[in-house]
Amino acid sequence: MTPYAELDSPRVEVSPGGEATTTLAVRNNTDIVEAYEFEVVGECAAWVTVEPARLPLYPGAQGAVTLVLRPPLSASVRAGEVPLAVRVVPVEQPGMVAVPETTVVIAPFHRYRASLSPQRRRGWRSGRFQVDLHNQGNTPVAMPLVATDAAEDLRFTFDEERPELEPGERAELRLRARASGLLWFGRPVSRPFQVTAAVEAETSGDQPLVPEELDGELVQLPLLPRWLLALLALLLALVLFWLTLGRKAVETAAREAAEQKTIELAKEGKLLAPPPPEQPKPQVPPGEQPGETPGGQPPGGQSAGGQPVSQTVEVRTGSGRTNNGASESVPEGKLFYVTDLVMANYQGDEGLLTIELGDRTITTIALETFRNQDLHWVTPLEVSSEEVVTVTVRCSRPGTPPSGRQADRCVELVNVSGVLRDAPR
């Protein structure tokens, strides 16, 4: 027959870190002497013991054992109701097992830890900190965070101002402390503040909890260090000295030295040579212009006058590629004298632009250094009939035209201006 086994209470209340007991009554319903052993099953088995562990009984006799409950003060023992069962196993007849049950009510407890790292930050206006929270209790809690500074010079921002933590859970929250304004010069200013972490009243129950108060400090640095201010003051003093006294002293010393040298030369009988007489200007024969050779020809055999000519070379180049364009060739028997080059980079492209006259390289310029650029020559550049003006563009990155959308290729314009004259015979 199955032994009679019954717990004396349907509910057992216990607090983590404390102790509670309940009694288990056992009666031998067999006609032989029997001994009973006990095995606790369920979530409570790790911290429930049976005393004594073995109970011998005569036929028809009844005895009792004590169940001692000692839950640890740990977040692993969650608050609430937990079932508890005890297997009563007869030694002689192990198949005749009784399993009485009861309910264990675990009381809640609250314990938490909070820390701030680092406790001190240096910056021009703001600093970032980290608040570490750890719920060491056995029940979920909400832990609001509040940051304050006595001078009210800082503004605070949390990733989350009211984190909710399960038992044993950790949370890492970022905190940013920002000063109300910049510190332009002077010494670093210390701005202490305090972060308060506490459990809300509705989650803490009747347990009074002391809030965790974490001290932090933001050291605000000036934008201009003291040594730089001292250097600027010294430079200003030197400039003022030069403007007021130094330049005048140098001019006076130079004048006195010149006068002394003149006196010495006069005493030695040495006179300065007079300036050479001005050379008369050459007479220009009637019908000729200054600078022309006889016969009305300019130096070098160029024909007087000439036809003004202007051509525009457009080069379109894909990103990462090189392309070129050329002007029209000079007519046979003519010479083209280039006086002006006007380059337009209206998109703001990036790359390299090279201009060549025949096999002569005139200029190479980076596109990103200009939007509009012009070159002028007092002595024109001569282009013969066998030569052309070549514009080569190596596109690194197309720019953004006034439309506001980045272009898909580089576009450069070069205007070539000058005079077309007859070639000398």
C-alpha cells in the first residue's frame, strides 16, 4: 500500500536570505517495518532540505520530518509562487511512492547597483559618460535617472531616462553633458554634476530604498589657450612699437648715415657723377608707326593690322578619363597671334587642364583651383598654319552645376582670342 504522507500547510512563505519550515507527516500503512527516504523535486530543490533524511516506522506507526527552506539572497530566486513536491520513497517497497505537494511563496526584495564612468571628462563644450545599472533583486523594477548640477550650467541627455530591468539584468546607458556656451579663453572651468538612480515607489513596495547618487564632472576647456593669448599680446606690442618708434628710428638712422657719407665725400673732394643726358627719341618717318621697320612692317616681319579672331574649344570628359579638343587650323599663308585665353569651369569639376600650341605646352592648371580664369600676353604667342591650339582635360571628379545635381562628366570651355595676319614672305 502507498504510504500516507501529507504536508501540514498548503502554503509556505519565505524571504530570500531567510529561513522557513514546514512539517511532513508520514504513516506506515504496511504490515512490515519500513524506512522512508525523501527527495525534493521542483525549482526549490536546490535550497530545501529534509530533516531527518531517513525515517523508520513500524507497521501502523506515524512520524514526521521537517522541511527547511533557505532560499539565497539572489536574483536567481524570483519572487512569486513556486510549487514544491516531496517524493516519499519506501526503502523495502520502492514502488510504493507518495508525492505530497505544497506552494512556496517567495517574498520580493530589491537591491541594485549604479555607477558612472568616467567620473571626469574634459572637452570644449560637452562630454559623454556611461551609467551602468544592475538589478540585483528578484523582481522587475523601473529605475528612472535624473541628472542635475547646482549652477544649472549644463544640459543632460540620456539614451533612456526610465529603464526597466528584469532580475539580474544589467543596462549601460549613455549620458551627454553639454555646457550652455563656449569658453573662449582663460582657465579650464570645472562643472560638477550629480546623477540620481532610484527604484520607483510602485515597484519597490514597502521597502524603503536609498537612491544611488553618482558624482561626475565636466571640465570645460577654453578655445584659446593662455599661451596663445600671451603670444598674440606680444606680437601686438611688437607691431605697435614698430609703428610708433621702430620705423621712425630706422628712417632717422638711415638719413643720418647718408648725410655722414655725403660729408665724408665732400671732405675728400669726391663728387658724385651727374646723371647721363637723356637720349633723343628717334624720328619716325612720315607714314610709319613707332616700332615699325621701314616699309611699314612691324618687328619680326608681321603684317600691320590684322583680323581679330576668337574661337571656343569645348571638352567633355567622363569621370576618370582623359579627352581633348582642338581649335581650327590656321589658314595657309597666315599666322595666328594668340593674345588671350579665357577658361571656364562652371561646374566646379576636379582634375587637370593642359593647353598646348602645337608641340609647346602653354599651361597646366588644376580644375579645382578656379571657376573662371583668364590669361593675357603682351607679346602674342605665334601659331603657324601647321599648328593648332589643343585643350586636354583629365577628369577626376565632375562637379555640381547651378542646377544643384552633380554632373555625370566634366565640361570645360576655353576661348582663344588673337589676331590673324599674313605670314611674312
